[in-house]
Amino acid sequence: MSDENKRPGQSGRPENNERPEQNEWSENRLRRELPDEVPAPVPAGGQPSAEKHEDSLTGRQRLVKGLWPPRVTRAQLIVALLLFGLGFGLAVQVASNSDSDSALRGARQEDLVRILDELDSRTQRLQDEKQGLDKQRQELQTSSDQAAEARKQTAEKERQLGILAGTMAAQGSGITMTIEDTKGTVQADMLLDAIQELRAAGAEAIQVNGVRVVANTYFADSGKSVSVDGNKISAPYRFKVIGKPQDLEPALNIPGGVVQTLEKEQATVTVQQSSKIVVDALRSSKRPDYARSSSQ
């Protein structure tokens, strides 16, 4: 075959000369179009970065790392101490309330009803006293002769204070309590508990074996007997109390009260209600050494 009849592309050498040039031109074109590569930063010393280390941790390891070691500030420590003190106080309060309520939980239904009646009676007594004071205020405000009304109320108040101080005799409804102590086991503190319980129930005048009981009365043991304000008394102990009988007697018979305590000591207690109790034992009036009326 002649050279004239040969077609371009049929010869191997010219075709091989053109392909390297085309490949080099395509590679240069791609390099111009693509951005330059940015090498990744390599940490100093060839160590892995902190972010890469964090990414390699599990969820539990991250939680432990966040909680330990604890980072406690001074303010957080103060708040924690205050919360601890508050919780401890609440726990003590709940425990004390539970101890005080345990006696009532074990009481019988009749005893609980009696206690509720006593509370109702005390509430009613306070309401009556409030109404009496309101009435006195209204009388002072509306009386045409306020000076005479004031003198009248002053005299009445003086009589009341005389009864409380033991310088005047008194009479009224109340109870008589007799304590028989054949074993000699009744002590002064038991009689004092009876006085305190009667006062709490609204007793207005008390007399024990001919000795008037007032605000500063004291009881002391004296051998097998008891002394009241230095006056020696012996069994049977007879209490004459002026007050509302429906309040005084239940107050002595509450569970764990005066009567049960004395009966545990093998003493016999008898309580009788009466419409007329006379308290005629008197105390001498003593002038205070230092206290004076503010109106002088």
C-alpha cells in the first residue's frame, strides 16, 4: 500500500505522539480548576489533638470526667451546709412530733373524746373571757360617768387579784380531790403536777390541807410527808379547787395524767364535783421591796 493511500490515524507512530500531549493538557486543566490542597495541622510533638481525644471517649467516660474531681466553690459549700442543717432540723422536728403523738395513738376512744371535750371547754372559756373584756371596753366607751365606771371595775379587779394572790377568801363551784397515801409513796413533785394540771384546766383558787396555793407556792419532800411553802402537811392530801367542774375532773383523768400516776404509786384518788367550794385559807399581803406601780 502506498503512502498516499494511507489515512491519518492508521499509522501507529503519529497517533502515539498525539496522546501524551492530550493527557498533559487535561491534567494541567484540572489542576487550574481545583483549589490548592491545605495540609492538616499536626500537633506539636506528634501527639493527637484534644478534640480527637474527646471524640474517642464514651458517654460514661465523659460523665465521670465531668463529675470527678469535684469542682466546689465556696458559695456552693455554704449552700450545701445550709441545706444539711435545714434537713437535720426537719428530721428532728418530725421525730419529736412522732414521739408526742404516740401517747394519743394508743389511747382509747373514750379518752380521746374526753380530751377533745376538755379542749372545747378551754376554747369556750377563752371565748367567754374575751366577750367579758369586750363588754368592759364597751361600758367604758359608752358610760356617761366613765370615772365611776372605772372605779367600779378597779374595785372588781382588786377583788379578783386578791383571790389570785390568796389575800381574800373565795367560793364557787369546783371539785374536791382527796389522795390517800397509806404506803407513803406520794412525793412533792406528784402534788405539784396535780397543781399544774388544775391550773391549766382553769382553776381559779386552790387550797391544800389548809394552805393557800398561789403563784409562788413551792412543794418539797419532808421525810415521809410533804411541805407546802414551808408548812408540813401529811396524808390524806385534800385539794379544794374552785373552777368549772366539767373541765377540772377530766383534766385529772386523762391517760397518763395525775390520777393514773398516783394510782401507779398505790395511792387512792377520789374526785368529787360540787356546786359550792369554799377556799378560806389566806396568805398575808407582802409589800414588794423593789416593784412599784407605774402610776405612782
